[in-house]
Amino acid sequence: ILFWKKKKEEKKMFEVPEGNRGSYRVYPSDDEPILIKIKDGKTSKAIDICAGGISFPNDNYDKGSTHDCKIKLSRDVEPFAAKVIIHKIDDGNVCRCSITDTTDEQDDMVHHYVMERQKEDIIAKKTKF
């Protein structure tokens, strides 16, 4: 009798939720904004970011549209190319989007950024009197 080891499926540490952004959102600090440059559009400061999505001010974009973009998480990180799908444009004229077409490394960069901002927020809340 021969036994074969089943190949282990490669699992990601994080899954990126599709559609509705159910992940924990963080807000970039004013002194270190996240910049998003939509192809053929202008560069905007992101309002918030989470594991699978980003929000930014609407600049005549349409709900349901997909755009090539570059996202710059911080001064010391090179911008990376991705696509954003605009799922909703809210009452404040803010595009609520998911981030797609990213590599595992880029996903990890976003996760790392979100976790670092969460830590900063927790520390800031603990030290306020």
C-alpha cells in the first residue's frame, strides 16, 4: 500500500473581502497622508484605508467604474500600481472602493500599514488624559 501526502493548499494570512468593505479602517495622519493617483485623474489624499479597500474624494468618477491607479502608503514606500472599483459614492461625495489587481507583497504592505496605524491609535488613546 502506498500513501501520498496531500499537497497543502497555500493559505494567505489575510483574506481580502470582496465588495462591501467589512474590514477595520484606519485614517492616515495629516502629516503622513496616503496618496492615490487615478490614471488620467488627479492625485488625492485617501480618507481611509483597510485590508481590501480605500476611500478618496470623488472627482467626477462613476459608481461601478474601475480605474487604474497608483497608491503611495508613506514617504518611505514606493507607490504601487493597482485597480480600484468604486462600489459607492456616499453623501459626502466620497468614493468607497475595493483595491484589486495587487500582488501578495502589495497586500502585505497594506496590511502592515493598517496594523501600524491601529497600534498608533491604541497608544494615542492610552496616553490621552
